[in-house]
Amino acid sequence: MPMEELNEAEKEKLRKLYEGNQDTFLSFSVNKKTYAFKTSLIQEIIYGAKIHVIPFTPDYVEGVLNCRGTPYTVINTLKMEAHINSSQNKTASDSNLDIKESIFLLFKRSDDQFCIRISNIEDFFELEEDDVFEDKIKYKMRFIPIFDADRVEEILCQDLGKED
């Protein structure tokens, strides 16, 4: 059946099928902190990939991993947060900055390829529009912060001296 003959509801259903559901989220943890992220913005989840170390990079850059020929910069968000706090003269605890698990969340981005090391995949779920806020979501009667991949990229570019 040609697309012109479909009603609006059928067109929307097909769009969601081929483009991904914008209301589906993934919750994941980094050590004991839980975050949420739209599944439509995730390229892939990889378990147990080898990381190749890159010298002369900030401590929070663990290296790169190879995903089918494409290098992804691996970011440790705990170390990145500690780096930001130390540059703002805030005291940061060095304990628990390492993430033991080898689970990597690769982001779907047009400009840069990077991923974060996470501890666990918690859940995949759909939300109603009323449960999504600018910086958090409401799921199972609790608020979960939305992970800000743009902020990670901004900090990485700033520390490496790369202009937008």
C-alpha cells in the first residue's frame, strides 16, 4: 500500500517502527548512580571490548575501542566529574572512580564517536509524555536524571582544545 493511502495513525506507527520510539528509555548505572537515556540516541551496547590506551589524554579518557572499524573514545564519567570538581577547587574523593565492569554505551552521534563505561543495564521502558522532564524522568515513582551526552562531548572538546 502506498504511503499516501495510509491514515495519520498508521503513518506514525510506521515512523516509530523505522525511526525508533522517541518515548523509549534505557536506565543504566555507573557504580551506584542511575541515569536514563533515550534509546533512539544509543548506537549500541558492547560487553567486554578491549580498550586501547591513548597517551597524553585526560585521566577520564580510558582509551578507544573498535566497533566494526570505527574508533569510539571511552569516557569514565566518574573520573570526568572528579576532574571538573578538582578544576573548580572542589574536593573530590578518589575512591570508587574506577568502573570494574566492561560494559560500554555507544552514542549515536553525527559529529563524534564516543562511549561511556557503565556498570549495569537496569531497564528498558516506555514513558508517557507527562513523565519526561528537561533533565530527568519519572519512572516507578522515582526521578532518574537524564544523562547529558552533549555535556560530556563539550568537556572532552574543551580539555583536548578542539573547537566546535
